[in-house]
Amino acid sequence: MRIYKVNIEHADHGLNYTSTQVAARNFEEAVSKAKKKLEHRESVESVELIAVADD
């Protein structure tokens, strides 16, 4: 399992950014999980690997 930091862009608030952490097996799963949490007019700006744990 890996921990990813996902930066989210908020278009309605002057292009402000927030970040959240997502646990996933790979990059694609992390992006998918992050997209499920998005609200109206938000998008994934970047994804960064933070930590890796052995399975």
C-alpha cells in the first residue's frame, strides 16, 4: 500500500489549492479515489508519492 498526496484545484475560489492524502496500490487507483471525492468545479492538479509500506 502506498500513501499519495493529491493536490486539488478549486476553480470557483480563485484557483486555490488544497491537498488530501489517499491510500492506494498504484497511481491510477489514487487518482480514481481522489476524483470520487471532488465536488463541483474541482480537479486533480497533481499527485505525489509520500510513503510506501510493504504488503
